Amino acid sequence: MELGVGALPEVRAELEAILASDKSLLGEVYRRTRDGQTPDDIRKIRGASRPNFVWNYLRTIRALLDQDLPTTPTVARGAATIFRSFLSQHDMSAATRAQLEQGLRILEQRAADPAGRRAEDEERSRLQARRKRTRFRAFMSTHYLTMCVIHMMRSRVIRS
């Protein structure tokens, strides 16, 4: 079976059964999503301020069930951790084990890809620089506004 085109139906059914009984947060996210809850609903129930963890778990669930494997090194590394965990902690058929092992090999290659890691580092640097510029602009705008108010107040005091 070629990865990325979806899991075999019997493998998918077996993985869904494992997820449905899984006691970890991954299993909880799977069950809540299956039952119709949105990522924001799950975030609120878990008391998280950001839905990032839900997105990460949904991405890993998609990798497990559909063999739609993440390509970025950081996300691939996280999915590989879950694949390893599934392989070591759950009983499964030979076909399911083979599919997860094949997916794990690909995820590990993607996680270790130097070009992908460089691209992620560059994107992270660009985002950090943009955040710094935005914070500086916000600071300068606030500072400018404060100085204008102080100037206006002094002007009125002096004229009074």
C-alpha cells in the first residue's frame, strides 16, 4: 500500500477502535471530534487558552487513520512519537502494525530532514521578527499617544 492514499478499511477500523478506547488525550480528542465537538469546544472543556494542542492531535489522528503523513519536521516528529507509542502499547493485526511501521519510517525521515528543518527555522525567525516589529510599533504608538496627551495637558495647564 502506498502511503498518503488512505489506510486500508480494515486497518482504519482497527485504529479507530484503538483510538476509541485510548485513555490518553489523543483518544479523548478523537472521541470528542467523532461525537461532533469542535476544536474550540474541546479547548474550552480542557481549559486551554489556545487550540493548538487540538490541532496537533487532529493532525496525528489524520496521519494514523488516513496515512496522510505530515511533511514538516516538527509535526512529523510529534506524529512519530504517537506512532511509536501505538506500536509499543497496543495489540494490533500484522497489517496494521506493518502500516504503522512504514508510516513511522517515513515520519522519522521527515523529522530528520535538514532542508525541512532549515525551512522551519527560517519561517520561525521571520515570524519572530514580525512579532518584534509589531510589538515595537504598538509600543511606539502607545508612547506617542501618551506623549501627545501629556503635551496637551501641559498646554492647557500653562494657558490656564
